[in-house]
Amino acid sequence: MSRQLLKTATFAALHFAVGFGVTYALTGSVVIATGVALIEPAVNTVVFFLHERAWDRVRLPPPAGA
């Protein structure tokens, strides 16, 4: 599970940077950009982690003809 946590942490850092940059570009406000960049990626990071865990449990059948 440590690989999943590392992947989640790097995703969170990238998501924070993008969220801050986009929100700041749209609003020009450091305060609003920081708030959005903290809340939205935090929620999305948890969802991403759960999504990865769910996909680890999925076993797809081999492609037809394989």
C-alpha cells in the first residue's frame, strides 16, 4: 500500500498546484485560490485513493481472442 500512498501524495501536490494556479488566474485572489486549492484537491485526493483501491480489486476478463 505504500506505493498507493506515494502516488496519492504526488497527485495531491500536483492537484494543489493546478487548483491554485487556475483559481488565482480566474480570481486574482491569493486567499480564494488557497481555499479552493486546499479544499477541492483534498476531497478529490480521497476519492482518487478510494478509486485506486477499488480498481485493485477489479479483475477483467482477458480480451476476446487472447
